[in-house]
Amino acid sequence: MAALELRSVDLQSAKNNQEHHTQEMGLQRLIVRRSQSFTIQLHFNRPFHSKKDSITFVAETGPAPKELLGTRATFLLTQDRQGKGWSASDFTVHANSLDVSLFTPPSAVIGSYSLKMEISQGPSHSTTHPLGTFILLFNPWSAEDDVYLPSETLLQEYIMMDYGFVYKGHERFITPWPWNYGQFEEDIIDICFEILNKSLYFLKNPSKDYSQRNDVVYICRVVSAMINSNDDSGVLQGNWGEDYSRGVSPLEWTGSVAILRQWAARGGQPVKYGQCWVFAAVMCTVMRCLGVPTRVVSNFRSAHNSDANLTIDTYYDQHAEMLPTQKRDKIWNFHVWNECWMIRKDLPPGYNGWQVLDPTPQQTSSGLFRCGPASVKAIREGEVHLPYDTPFVYAEVNADEVVWLLKDGQAQEILAHNTSSIGKEISTKMVGSDQRQNITSSYKYPEGSPEERSVFMKASQKMLGVRRTSSPFLDLLGSGGAVGQPAQLQLHLTRKPEWGQDVLLKLHARRVVDRAHPQGPIHLVVGFCAQTLLHNGGTRQPLWRQKVHLTLDFGEDIQWPLSLPYNNYRNKLTDEKLIRVSGIAKVEETGRFMLVLKDISLEPPHLSIEVSERAEVGKALRVHISLTNTLSVALSHCTMVLEGSGLINGQISNDLGTLVAGHTIEIEVDLYPIKAGPRQLQVLVSSNEIKEIKGYKDIFVAAARAP
């Protein structure tokens, strides 16, 4: 009988990719998920005889593949599958061809593999044939994989959805920010593995790094460090200043694809610039691409508690000006991180499921700027001793805020002790919907409930340790905070605040009973101050002040109008367009002080996007975009960027020039959709005056009709 010779091989990429939920990445090359079999077809010079012909497969990944490291697998062709390791089985013979089912174990290393086949006829004669390459990913569809997510609805959202929303702004003015994740764009999978290959772990010991790529916890920690560039050739360089002239403002990105492609095209040079939502959105793209269910989460009023004492101090002077602090502690208006779904074999039972990962470089973890995975369940229960970085994340959502009045540089009195002002409206995109989902209850018990305070005391004792006995913070907790005040003060808006118009407010003041001054009228001197509120919770120099004298008696409600003119804040706000109005009232009868605050978000003009006809792959789709400048000033140097995976290859950019106050600009664009299914078109209009006028349109694209 003639020796068995391989004539050709068909890796059946289109069929296998479909079965492994990777068809969106393309059908030209084989991309499969571990713990699931795939079929290849081998064509020989003659029929295969199982009793005489012996076939061995070899799969290898990494720079120096070794069986001991899990980066090389050798497995014989057998009729039945053996155990849970690598196997080639369930073969069928058709004339000169052979269909073989290859199986990869749930603990296999992810990455790009080469596949070879050795044919032997007797001990002396064997030939080796390269069969091609394939990419192996995590498999959240397999119950054997550590990233198993037992819900097709959730898998469609957290793996297959290539667009979504990042929630930004302020707890009272939450803005959905459309984002194009684009994890299935053709080159993104290669860039994801390039990210792993630029990590410090790979550079230090490539073989060891590859051998650990079967572990989702390890991959998460590597990616978390590699999305920022503080220690390595990471993807993004952070910039929390306001000079973005050497790169792109974080507000001007509309998706991850342009960022990842720029990073790869420039040989791993960090892309300028990112802030928390950009870091988290890019990490979501990478993790979904690798096969790990991932979502983007926003925490409003997020604490950065660098000294782990679970308290953040803020300071005001007697004129109601919020003062800068030398401490690194701060309260961000919002902070964005990721949650990845996995089994935590490294933790006691009960901490599987969503895990916090934060690629924004806030502080180091085992020497590198990264954070997590920290179990969301561990955070909720105050189990801050469990890895990784659980105390830091616990403080982000649970720290207490103490507001101090400063006089001559010294803390004079506590204006407020807020046990529930941090960790508000924790949000993510709702599954299968464009709505926002509030997931605060998965991070903590209801504020003020016995369970919440009990968990807080447990966590604080673990975190403060020996300092506990002499902690002024815990003494303060026990004291119940500030004494009652003789009046209630509130600031309200009297109309919707729009950028380019005066901000109209009113102070609502009411006399209430208190022990210090139980009878008669009181006299208040209220100083007001307005300051630009920065994303990191800090403020700029005052842009408006006013003083009001009030006499309050029982049964009286006073409403005092206040006006902050546009000219006072014009050219003085950051791109976030947030203003903090603070008031400090001195009670003349007691000499004590009261604080009243109002944060205001100024609304930009609205963008309208309309699609008139049915969308179909390859067929022109006309999109109508209109923008009315509702401001009292012109918008200069307007540019428009369109993006949307499956709708546009890359981006479309247009210069729109100047948009005069009160005028409307109308644009028509023809798109030629590339992929069928639900898609999202993101539109960003930027100008010198307002950086972020964003809009989106959900579009369902039908498959191309048969000719």
C-alpha cells in the first residue's frame, strides 16, 4: 500500500467560526473557543486506514512551546475522545478525505496556535505536515470554562454587542455617552494579543507569561496594567489637565478601534490622551474580544482614598469658596471601571461572578498601575482582605465625606459629615436596551441600613487595623456628626440651565427648632460662591460671588432669587460644563456656620439623526443629521466625526465651519453598511466652545438580498 500523503487541508473556518460565535471577526481564518470541538477536513492521496495509518497532531503557541508549560500539545487521532485534554476524534472517512473533530481543553492557553500533523506508517517512516494556524479564545458558552455565563441573553450583551454607552457627568445629570467597542473589527483580535506581548511580564519571561495565559485572573491583571502606559508601552496615556494640543482630547474619542489601531500602527507608542471612561471602554473591547464577558460601570461621586482611612476631607472658607487640598484624596464627579465575569478559584466559595477591574492608573497593585479583579460580592460584604485591591474599590463606593470650615488655615468646625454621599447611582447599560441600569445594590446594602453600617464597621476595622483605637474618624462616627441647625437651606434651579444663558437659582430658607437657639427669629449672613467643578472633584478660582442678609422666624419660608450671568462663566468652564454653587451661612446668634451646595450641569445643543429608509448590507443608506445652535454665541471650528462598527469602515470626518447663533446646519451622508444585525451610528460634533455634542442612532441592518 502506498504511503499516506497529505494533499490539502480545509480548516473549515466559516463553519467553525459560526459554531464558535466568532463569525463577526471574519470567516477567512480559524478563530475558535476552548472547551469546544471544531472540525477540519484532510485530503490524502488514498483512503485513510485506521489500523495501518497513525496520525498525531501537534498544537503549539508561544516563543518556546513546551508540554510542561501547557504551550505544546501532542495528541493521537482516536475514534473516541479521551478525557478533557486535547484530542482528535470522531473521525469519518469519505473516499480520500478525512473529517476530524479537534477538541481543546477548558484550561488551554489562549492565543495563536500553529497546527501540525505527523503521519507514521511503522516505526521507521513518518512525515510532518503543517496544517495552518488558528486562534483560541476563552469560551463563556462552555460550562467547563472559568468565564462560563449561563445566559444567551447576557452573552449577546456582554460578548457579542459591539457598541454601548458609558455613563458620565454628575449623579443628578447622568449623560449616556455612546461608544463603539468594535471588538470584531478584523485586526482587533491581533492587536489584543499584541497588547499581551508588550506587557512587562512577557518581556521579562515570555515562556512563563504564555504558560499563564490559560488563567483569566492573570489575563485581566495584565490587560488592566497595559491599557494605561504608566509602567509600560501601554495603550493610552492619561491626561487630567486641559492641554491636549499634543494629542486628542479624551472627550473627542467615539470608540476604541481608532485608539487600538493607532497604538498598533505606531509600534506600541501610547495614544494621547485618555481619562477613566476611555481606559475602561478600551479594556471592554479587549476583554470581550478575548472572550471574557465584560461591561463598563460608572460610579458617581467616586472616592480616591489613597491613605485607606475610609474618609475624604473637603474644605471651604467662610466666603463659601471650596479650597484646594494638598492631600491626594479626592472625590471624582464620576469614575468608570469594568466588571468581568468569572469563577474565582483563588478565593473562598461565594465570590464568583462580576469582578471589578480598573485600568485607570490611580495607584499600584503589586508594583504596577492596575486594579482588580476585586469581587463585587466581597465589596458588598466588606471582605476587604480578599485579593485583588478590594480595600481600594470598597473605599471608592463607601468612604465617608467630612466637610470642614477653614479659618486662617486651621479647621474651625465640621460643616457636614456625610455617610452616604459617596458611591451614588452606580450604573451600567441595561441588557438588550439603551436604558441605564442602577446596580448600586450589588455593591452595598441600602445607605443607612443596619447591614450597611455593620459592613462599614467591619471593613474599617480591617483597613484601619492598629490605627483604629486612636482614629479621629471612628470617634467621629461614634459621635453622630454635626449638631442640629436652626434653619434649613436649599438651592434650587428656577429654569433648565443651558450653556450660553444666565443661570437662575433661588435660595429656599426655613426656620426649624434646634436646641442651641429654640426661640425667636435668627439672622443669617449668607455668602455665595460659584466655581468651575473639575472632573476630579476639585474647583477653580471663584467666578461669581454674592452676599445675602436674611431674618428668619418660625412659620416663614423665604425664597431668595440668585442670578449667575453668562459673562461670568463664559470661557471659564472645563469641557464638562459643570458649576458648583456653594453658600455658607453664619448664624449671628450662635456664631456657627451652615453649608448649602448645588452642582449645575449646563446642557449643550441637541443633535438630531434620522434614517429614512431600510438599511441593507452594501446598499446606500442616507443619514440626515441636523444641529441647531441654541446658544447666544457662534460655535466656531465645528467638526463632525461619524463612527459605527458594521456601518462604517473606520471613521468619516467633516469640517462644518462656523455655526452662527440661532442657525441650524443640516448634513446628509450616504453610508454603505458592511454587516447585518443591530448596529449603532455614533456622531460627535466638536467646536472651540463646546467639545462634546454627541448623538447616536440605533440601526438594524438587513442581510443583502439575493440577486
